[in-house]
Amino acid sequence: MLQLRLLPRAARREQTRSDLAASHQATLPPRSTRPVTITMSSPGTSTPPAGTPPGTGAVSAPVSGPPYPPATAQVGGVPTPVPDAAVSGVLLALFLAGAAVHMAIFQRNRRIKHKFIFSALLFYFCVIRAVALTLRIAWSATAATRGNVSLAIASGVLVSAGVLLLFIVNLILARRVLRARLPRVGWGGVVGWVWTFLIGSVVAVLIMLVICFVHSLFTLDMSAREKERQVLLFAGVYLTVMAFLPVPVVLVAWFVPIMMARPGKKGHELEEFGTGRMGTKVALLVGTSLLLTLGAGFRAAVNFVPRPPTQPAWYHSKEAFYCFNFVIEVIVVYVFAIARFDRRFHVPDGSSGPGDYARGAGVELGGIMDSSKAESALGASAGEESYGGYGHPRM
């Protein structure tokens, strides 16, 4: 104390600060065990205050390490036992029932040599959805612990990936309608290459989407997150276009022959395939494609209007999550089963050119349709030939 009194006033103040700093440092835990607080924000949602270091934003959240929480509000939020477990349980039962129905149809068709792989694809889709819902139920039970992170990632990946099977099914079925109504166009080499590219691009975009989604949870680099967000925006819009594409394809295939028809003029002969009227096939594809477009468009639009995790909008609600994802898909799965699309869209094996579809027209599950139906189909074909090969539309 005597030594401090002998020092000048400024020196005494500096000595006091040094002593306080040393005392405070001694009370801190070792550097490796200190909790880390990371400040993050979604690009475009808020502006960091002046002086904020690069790579940080305005929303603060304690993070102990990767995977890091998303910087924006997520559709559906974090599931809880009530109501998520109950709602997911009901949807799980519906998808399991749908899987059983489509697999039963596939196996019955396979036994009678009626090849229709799309029933198997819908079975796999229902299984993927059932697994996603099971993971969400498990996530809701562990939402208060750190162990839910892996469940959240797996559930998010499966929710994003599963619906693409429905997009691919509708694209292929739309091509069958195009080949039947406009054989020269539908069987052309260009259309074949375009469809192969479209289906391959859907798979490629899915891979891009999953990689960017997962990587964004394991990095704090805001530059990388911004680039990944741009990829996710592109993927959302592209998949929405793919969901909608069957609509213009089948409508063009339906109306062009009608508009080009001329009485007494020989035109392209229309082909029938599967069972039922062509108008019903068109309506089925248009309806399911519009439903899938609604869901895909919602998911894409949400990415364009991000919100902070603490300020979610109505479109982040649990109701929106379940309705625009699972409910729409359940409707599509059961519409295909009830409409027996395995009969309506069946074509003969080995079809490779104009006229091949007509070989299998009228084939039903269990055999060929009865004679009265066959005569009706032949009469319709004859009428179409007399009207320039196009005929009148039949619903």
C-alpha cells in the first residue's frame, strides 16, 4: 500500500486495471472448455450492425459445434409430441396402407405377366414417406436433447427426396399419352432424348439439393451458405417446373389432333393403350400434376421469403408443413390406386414405335377385355380413321 501511494496517480490507476484483469482471467474456465456464442443470420433477412466481424449476422444463438442450427425459420419447426406425433402417426398409417395396396397390385400384375413398374415405384415412395414420418415422431420425442440433430437431418433429406418419384412417374405417363395422340412426335428421337435428360436432371437436382442442405448445417461460412441458398432456390423452381410439365404436354397432345382434324382427310391414326377413355387418362394426369405443382411451388416460394427463427410466418406453421407436403401426396397415392392407373396406362412390353401401343389396347388385369368392349373400341378406332385419323375426343 505504501508503494502505491508513492506512485503517481496515473500509474496507480494502470496498476489497478492490471490487477483486476488478472483476477478476472483467473476465474475463467480453460479456453478449450468455454461455451462459444456464434452470431448468424440468413442472407437477405437482416443487416449485421456496424463493426460485426465478417461471416456473422444479427441473430445470436449458442452453438457448441456442428451441425449448426439453420439461420432461418424452418417449415414445420421443431416437432413436439403434441400435435406432431399424433398427426404423423395418422399419416404414417395412411402411407403404410398405400404401400400395401400398390405392392398388392404390383404382385398380382406380375403373376399374370402384366408388367407395370410404376406400382412398385409408388410402393417405394410410400415406404420413404413412412420412414420420414417415423423419424419425425422419434425427433419429437427427443426434441429437448442434442440427440435429435441426426434425426432432424435424416427426416429433412427424406422429405425433400421422396416426392421426386411422383414427378418421374407423371413425366413418363405423360410421354405415353403424347405417343398415343401424336405418334410421329412422341416416338421421335428428339422427344426421347429430351425425356431422358429431364428425368436425369430431376435426379441430379435432387443430389444437389441434398448436398447443399446437409453442408449448410456443417459450416458457418456465410459466403458458402449464400451460394448454397442460391442452389436451393434454383432447385425449388426447377422441381416446380418438372411437377407442372406433364400438364402442357398432355393438353397439347389432347387438343392438337382435334384442331388439325379435317373430315375426309387422312391424318395420323390415334392409338389407344391400356383401358378406359383417353380423356380420363388426361384428366388424371392433369389433376395429379397440379396437386404436385401446388406442393412444389409452396416449398420453392418459402425459400424466397426467409424469416428469422424467432419470427416465423404462417407458411412456417405445422399445418402448412403437413398439408403442402404429406396430405397432397396421400391424395395422389390414393387417386392412382382408386383409378387403377396400372390398367389405364399399361402398354405392351417392347413397344418401340408407332402402332405398338395398339397391340395392348384393352388389356385388363386378368386378361383381355370382353367382346362388347372390344367391339366398342374397334368401332371408335374406325370412326377416328374416317375423320381424318383424329376422331372426336372421348371422355
